[in-house]
Amino acid sequence: MRIQLGCEMIYQFAVPTPMIAMLNVHHSRFSSLEGPDHLVTSPMVDLSSYRDSFGNWCNRMVAPAGTFTLGTNAILHDDGGYDPVEPSARQHPVEELPADVLQYLLGSRYCETDLLSEVAWQRFQGTPPGWARVQAICDFVNQHITFGYEHSRPTRTAAEAYREKVGVCRDYTHLAITLCRCMNLPARYCTGYISDIGKPPPYADMDFAAWMEVYLGGRWWTFDPRNNAPCIGRVLIAQGRDATDVPLTHTFGPNTLGGFSVWIYELAAK
């Protein structure tokens, strides 16, 4: 299938302000694009691009004073399949893990393994290691947190989400990642697009989404504690230890976000 996807953000700046944008489709999906998903700004500004330490594609710029719009738009080819599922995928002993995976066992800004370790072991030590344990964690988080945009708070950590029992997709993801790491399951944070393809209406307004990947059986697998079900048309933008590493935009000065829109939908066959 062919999928149209993109976003637009409209900012107001009082003075010229440096920015970093992380809005391009992840390099693992570059070959699926019909054409480059260039970042487009209005007014036009100079862009310089680089890969961060996690391999994510980032664009640097200086936004001018006044109204500034940036976004992307692209067509991506997708096989139309659901997220892969492999219940037999095993959990690796820590001593077996590749060196570059070990960082995803450690605590991070929003994932306080030290605060939730006892909770995790009390709840999940009796579950079978591997895929079943990760799924048990996702099931728990999905039921433990009540979703609502009115509950969104950019500073909420996993431990706070566990206590408050409310949040948005990033809170579900941070809590599930933390519980996985506490159980010696490497887990990393992902942000990107999730479509409504294959789902019955009504559809909610589109937004960027967060989910996690867990290292099992020698590779990374997608788990989505917020929706807790495989989906069609999931498109990765960036991945890291937690939301700190993958801000869609980072501004180095005060600003007002005046408009925000996201789209992802299946195109009719040619």
C-alpha cells in the first residue's frame, strides 16, 4: 500500500531562535519512500543536518522572529502487514547482550529503574522470561494508566505515571520501558506515526505517537503499551533511551506553538 504522511508546526518567535527538528522518517524506512521527505520551512532558512548518537536524522536552523512554519510531507510504500509478533522470542541473559544494547538496561531521565525495581520484581518475577514477560508488562501498563490528553505533562516520569495512573502515550511507554529494564529486558523509546488503517471509525485526531522496542532473540521487536495491539502503518521517526533523546523539535529560546497537525493515511490504488 501507499501511505501519505507528514506534519506541520506553526511557531511564533519574538526573536531569532536556534532550533533542532527531528521530523524525518527514520533511516530504516528510507528505501520505502517514493521521494525524499525534505524538511520544508516558511520562510526559508538555512538548514544543516546531522545524525545524533542514536542514528536519528536531525536538522539545525535558526528560526526568524515572527511566524515560522516547518513540516514534512511524503509518500511511503508499506507491505500492509501488522507489527511482527514472535511469542517464542527469548530473553537474553545480561552477559549475552551486545555491548551497544546494554545502555537500554540503565535508568534514564524519565525511566527511573531505581525507583521501580522492587515494583517490577514483585509483579513480574513469576512471569515466563522473554516475549510473555514483555507482554505481561504491556498488559499491566495498559490497564494501570488511564489515557487522556488533559493528563499530558511533559515532565512526568515513569515513577510518577505509576503513582498517578494517568497520562498519554509517552507515559505508557516510559513506564513499560522502565519495568522492562528492571527485569533485565533492554527497551528503547520510539516516536513516529501510527495510522488508523484497518481500524473501524470513528477516528481520533492524528498525532505523533510513542511506543517501545524490546531486544529479544537477537533483534528488536515493537511493543505498544498504549494501544496494546499490533497495528498497520507504524512509521518510525526516531529512537533513544527515552523522550529526552527524541524531541520532535527543540527550541533554544521562548516561543509559542500556534498550530500543529499530523497526517497519515492510505492512498487509493493507482
